[in-house]
Amino acid sequence: MTTTGAQLMEHVAPSSGQTVLVTRALGNVGRSAVHVAIKRGAHVIAGVLERQKSQADGLGADHVVALDVDSEISALPVLDAIADTVNGDVIAKLIAKIKRGGTLVSVLGKPKAACVSDSQ
């Protein structure tokens, strides 16, 4: 089964003004998710690799963050939602940035880091 960026955003369901981080924003699913979130009026943060930041500027997101730079992850604001296409270590670092009651949707299944957070 293939998940599209539009389907990913259906599950995230951002409202106007909410802050949404899209991981791997330059990939096919991520790029589509960024555009759908923008159309929904969300404040969109495009998550990419540091070497991709200048390329990601053309996505139309409100902000671009290098997910392979810990200081940029630390500087992220509290997020209403994350639309994830990466999982692994990256999402483990990002989970703490989601506000209580926020949303994490991943095309790769439930992240192990979310399982740890659920049990606490």
C-alpha cells in the first residue's frame, strides 16, 4: 500500500494556524504533504537534511529545518503535529517537541519512540 502526502495530511488534519512539521519534505510524499498543509492554512515547517535546505526553500513552507543538526531540532517551537516519512532516530528526537495532545502520523508505522512515550 502506498500513502500519499494528501492521505498523510488527512490523518494529521491540521487546522489553520497550527504548526506542522513534515519530515523528508523533499521526498514525493513529504512534498505533497507540505503543499496540502499549506492549503489547509497550517504553519508548515519542512524538515530536510542540512545539505538540502536551499533546495527546500522553494517548497513554500514557512520555515525549513535541518533534521540532521541537533541544534536546529532543539530550536524548534512546540509542534501541533508531525507528518513523518522518516521514523528512526530522527523521530525519537522530535517527539519531545509535540505538544501534549498533539498528533504524530507516520507512513512507516508507529515509531518505537512513541511506544516508550505511551508507557510513561
